[in-house]
Amino acid sequence: MLVESFVKGREKTLIARYIEDGPTVLKGELGLSDSQWKVVFDHLVFDCGLLKKVVIAGLDFFVDGYVKHGFSFVRDILNVEGGEYDEVCRGLFYLLAIENGGLRYHVIENRDAYMTALENREVGFVRTVLGLSDERYDEQWEEVLNLLLTGFCEDVFSFDNLEHGMRFFCGLVNSAREHRGLNKFEFVGS
């Protein structure tokens, strides 16, 4: 009854107003209580794709927020922390992390935290935190591991360390070399 009174036939207008003014203003203008607003909000989310439209309208903001703070930031901003929004959020995660490349930049931005988590916890924990625990994300998980490995190697083996190591090794090899004269019957390589 509530949806029919406040929403039916006005979905596009309400979604546009939600995107423009936000939920607090829209809820106030409609004169709804918190429980009434939840019914209207859920209808707009589940039946009209509200959250995807909000994210697309502010794509740069949401990708940037995801890169810096992770997907929990997105859920918090959209006020969809409950489990009933998990399926909708999976679609938003795919949009931000996979389609728009946010995952790569998120891992690079937060590499130290993920390296610490890998050291202190099991790999499955990091994969779950990143939202990649489903098998369909195996390719992305492989990319994440490659990014972390590359970052780790860069930290351990800087170019200066490599150059210093090569000079040290060459010095060791040269000092260990036996220097002797060649007899007229000795051939090099025999």
C-alpha cells in the first residue's frame, strides 16, 4: 500500500531526486518515518536498480572511494550494510572493482596492509576481504597475488641493491680466479 501511494508511477522521478538531493532530503519531502522510508528505499533498490544508478551517476567518486578505502566504504556511503543487500552489492562490486579497474588500484594503494594481512593471517582471509572468494574471481585473485609479489620484490630488491650485489659478486669471482701463465702447449678451452 505504501509503495503504491508514494512510489508507483514516480520511480524515475524519485530516483533522479535521490541522486540529486540524497536520501535524507527525499525522505523528508515525502514525509515518511524511518520504517516507511525503508519500504520505499527497498522497492527502489530491488525493483528499480537505485543503487546501480546512484553509483553510475557518481562513478568517479565511488571508484576513488573504493580504491582508497575498500568496498565497505561504498556500502557505508550507500547505507546498505545489511545482508539483504549482498546480491545487489555483488553487482556494484563487479562494476567498481572489475569493470572499472578499481581492484588493481585498490591493491596498489593498500599493498602494505594486504602484505601484513598475508603475513599474519591465511590467504583465504585476504581473498575474502577483497571480495574475491568466489571461483569466478580466480583470474583477478591471480592478478592481486602478482601485484603483491611484484611490490614485495620491489621493496626487497631495489635497483641499487641489485647493482651493489652485482659489483660484490664480480669482486668475489675475480678474487677467487687463479692467475697463471699459459705454456706454449696449453690451449684455452681444452
